[in-house]
Amino acid sequence: MIVVALFVLPALSASVSAQGSPLPAVELDCGADPVMNVHPNFYEDAILQCTVTNPTSASEVVEVTKIEWDGVNVEMTLSEDEFTLAAGDEETFNIIFAGQTRLPASLTHEFEIEAKVTSWNNLPYGQLPEGPWVVNQSYLGDFSIESYGMVELLMSDKTTRELSTSEEVEFTFQFTNKGNDADNIRVSIANEADLVAAGFSFPGGTFISEDVPYQGTSSLRTLTVRSPSELTDDIRLPVLFKAESSVDTSAPSSEITVQLAVAAPGQSNSLGGNLEEVDKDQLLQYGAIGGGVILVLLLLVVLAKATKRSSKPAIGSNAVHIPTPLDVPEEEMSPAASLNNDLDDFFSDLDEPVQADEFDDLFDDL
């Protein structure tokens, strides 16, 4: 009877002073079901905001607990789990879902939380009467992963294609789905208009598409480009391949550019193409090699001269020297004239013609 009186007295006073339930109760309201963004560049924890309200005419303590959650790769926590509310008051709290990047979009979890009155009008939970008059409330929701797209275009041969008029070239490629959901990936020739204006055509069309599973790679695919049938001058244009996600239109595309070089009839662009492939380092290397060859040839000439000079026969020790009478000039020669005569004698052997067999003898020794 005392417990019943404790419930009845607040009800009587509430009829005079305020509107509200005369029995313990709590209301729980949450927003839309949480969806987590797990993109490696834009990851964010998923946050669900909830509100607990005391609809009664007396103060109460409310406790919020997790009833169901079986997430393994994602953790669910409550920012607060206990609230003291005056009659008619409310408070908000967050349910935080934290996980990892690149989680598959197929990952979903059901969760449930409960708001329970643990004290009402200063009566603890154990002293509250049991029965339907104590109104607790729960919330059941679904957690999910947001889909994102990420594609990578792969082409093994990205070298310049050299063509003649009316010639077809086939480009082979694959593409990988690096998003977190199955995706229909589309590969197209992005600069189709520029190529058509230059006279190119596309026998098999300008795009292909394929359904690629999560973390999967497509089969080998091809697109064909045909060069113009008539040309007056050589042309050189790029062909731009672009791979795009269909599940996420905001995802960055993956692109590959390959050069097309078409020679007009009667002309060849192979020389120009080859020259473009020679970089500055290669030109310096070729110049150094040429300079080295010239230097070696000069050294061989000098060595040949030195060998000839050193190979002249020496005068025999048994030879009879006949003194040559000296003509004594009436006037002595000037110092300058004497120096000129000495230089003439020193370089006199350089004026002699070089015989061809001298070089042959030199290289025979080598």
C-alpha cells in the first residue's frame, strides 16, 4: 500500500501542476540507420544520434544498453549510457560505429539498444513495481557500408603506334575493380571527337563495359582504331583511354594515353619518330664516343712519327769519320739566323714524306 501511495501522490499533484505519465516510462528516438564511408581517402566513423526523453511527472534515471550487436570488423560504442532526467526533460547521445577502410559493401549488421528506467521518483529499480506500468523502450536498426568505386586501367604496351593510311591498330587492356562493391566498369576513348575530326574511325565502337566483382579483374578486352584513308601530311595524335566506375559516378577515372603517328603516302615518319626517342643523354654519349675515336687516331699518328724517328739506324762504331773542312765565313752569323737554322735542322725530318709501309710496320707490331 505504501508503494502504491508513492505512485498515486505524484499523479495527483501532476493533475494540478503538470501533464505527464503517473508511471515510470522513457522514450527513445534515433535518426536514420547508420551508413559508414570506408573509402581509403575519405574514411569516417558512422555516428547515429539518439534522444532519451522522460515523459513522466517525476524525475528518473535512465540507462541505455546494447542488446544486440554481432559486428566483428566494426565496433559499436555509446557516447553515454546513463542519464538523470527531470520530469519532461530529454538528452541526446551518440552511437559510434568504428571500423576499417576498404570494408566490402556487402557487410551489414543488425543492432538493438534499450533505454531502461533504473530509478523513478527516487525509488531504485529493485523497488519499482513490476508489470506493464513500467514502460521501457528499445530501438532496432541496421548498420551498412557505403559503396564506393575505384578502378585501375592496365595496358602492357603503351608505346607509340606508327601507321600508314587505312591501317588498323588494336589496343588490348584489362581493368581492375578496386572499389568495395561489384561494379560495371566502362572503358571509352575519351578524345573520340578529336580523332574523328582528324579522319580516324573505330570499327568496333569507342567503348566497352563489363561487370567486375569486388576486388576482381576483367577479361582481356580490345578497342580498334583505324587511321585516315587520305593524308597530305604526317600527323601525330594521342588516343586517350578512360576507365570509369558505374557504382560511384564521383570516383576518379583511370586513364592511359598512347600516341598515334601516321605517315602520309610517299613519306616515312620512322626517322622522325626515332629521333624523338633519342634523348640528350644519348646524344652526349654518342659525341663522347666520336671524340674518343678521333683522339685515338691522333695518338696513333704521333706514335707512328715517334717510332720512325727512333728507328733510324745509328752510325756504326767502326765507321771511319772523315773530317769535313769547315768554311769559316768572313763575317760571323747573327744569333737570330743561327737559331732559325737550328730549328730547321730539328724539324727537317717532318718534311720528309711518310711512306705507306711505315704505318703497316707500326700496326704489324701491334
